[in-house]
Amino acid sequence: MAQSAIEWTDSTWNPVTGCDKVSPGCKFCYAEVMTRRLHAMGQANYANGFKLTLQPHMLTKPLEWKKPQVIFVNSMSDLFHADVPLDYIQQVFDVMRRAHWHEFQVLTKRAERLAELAPLLAWPANVWMGVSVESANYTNRIDHLRTTGAAVKFLSVEPLLGPIPRLDVNGIDWVIVGGESGRTPRPLQESWVLEIMQQCQRANVPFFFKQWGGVNKKAAGRQLLGQTWDAMPVAKEAVLAAIARPLRVRRGELGSGLSLQPARLEGRRLKVGGPAAPLNSAYSPDSLA
Ligand code: SF4
């Protein structure tokens, strides 16, 4: 298990490594940069560099990790890449089903293949399926995502490369937004982020602002309108259970948005109900209108 610095997950699991670029969001692919480093360090799983490679010896790893985690699947690849055989994807899904104490986050840019294969996959409740949407030109990926049987459907709007004034979040449980980082990042405008946040709040969809990005992403930070935005998919059942039997939920997490963070629910399985965004800021959903 690799602990992850990514703000919206705990750990990463890479049963596939390597990829190919498919759209403008891939231009400064983080996985490609990391792969170069790991290859130079002699890490066996990266011997093929960024060429797509199945890593079958990694398949059952989550079953060995006893502590419940939120696990980002294939942070170094794309599970729905055309060169990943269907039966291999089915094996990955089977492991996720068997490792039911974890929550798994699968993210793809190959939304067409996702929709094509979705009926051939079993969708356990602990699998969150997401698509990347870097600009208004790729919102059709959301339509493909909606056709899947995933219990939690999410969008990674990162790196956000332009305004998305009509982001249809109907049927979507979670939206992550972030800017690009690296040596030559493409700029992110605050108005683009606020516009998406506004659309999420109007639709009551949890909104997570990951980072501004830039050359020095640490310095740029991740505050928006003077606060962080860390909403995660809400589990209505967990909320009700928390009321019936007090859980160790951190102060403030059951505010007006009833936002719970699954990783803090001591590994209990979450079933996602109606999502909510944190509404505890001075920001009003209509302040941009
Ligand atoms: S799909 Fe993801 S992993 Fe593949 S090249 Fe694009 S950004 Fe990198």
C-alpha cells in the first residue's frame, strides 16, 4: 500500500501502470512524471516506463491491508485503457468486492469504454467511479458515467482548463476541482472554480476544492473564499446511524450540509444517499448570479 499525498484519498493501489495521453488534461500527466522518477530509481513495477503494463502480482494487495482505507485505484494509469483486457478489469472489480472494508475510487478519461464495459462488471457498493472533465469539451464523459451501476459517481474537474458554465451534475455524488501544478502549469481562474461550486451547491452535490496548483502549489494552497472545501459523498444512512448511536464524528461535520467523511467512519460501509455541499461559508450560491 502506498500512502497518498492526494488530498481526497488515503492510499493508492496500482494493478496497472503506464498509459497514453488522450486529451488536453493529460498534457503534464503527473503519473508520467512520477513514472520517470520511479523508473530511474529502479522500481521493478516501472521497468517498462510509461508503457501500459499489467501488474498481476499487485491484484490481491488490498485484501492484505486490514485497516479500512479510501483507496485510489490506478493513480499511475487508467483502468479503462484499451490495452487492459476486460477479464483483468473484472478481476480488479472482484478484488474490490472482496475487500469490502475499503472504499475504492476509480477514475478514468476513457468514459466511452467505461460505458461499454459497465454492464459486464459487478458494481459493489464500495466502488466509487469517476471521470475526469478538464473543460467544457469533455462533459460528455459525464453522460457515460451516468450509465454505470456505480453506487458513487464522481467528477474530477482537474486540471480545470477553462470555464464550464453548464456542468450537469444530475446523478453525480461528488465533484472535485483543482488547478494544474508543475513547471509550466496552465492558469486557473477563480471565477471558473466559483462557477462550478455554485452549480454544485444549487444541485446539493458535495464540492471538494483540491488546490490552486501553480509552480509552487504548496504556497498557492487550497483555500477558496477564505476556507477549505472538503465535502465528500454523504451517507444518509450513516447520518441516521450517527444520530441513533453516537459516532465519533468531528465537530462541524454534521453541519447544515450533513457532510460526513467516509474515512472517518471507522470503516463502516457507506451507502450514498442525497448528497450535500458544505454551506457554512459566507459565500452564497447566488452570489455570482
Ligand atoms: S489518462 Fe490519466 S494517467 Fe493516462 S496519460 Fe492521461 S492523465 Fe496520465
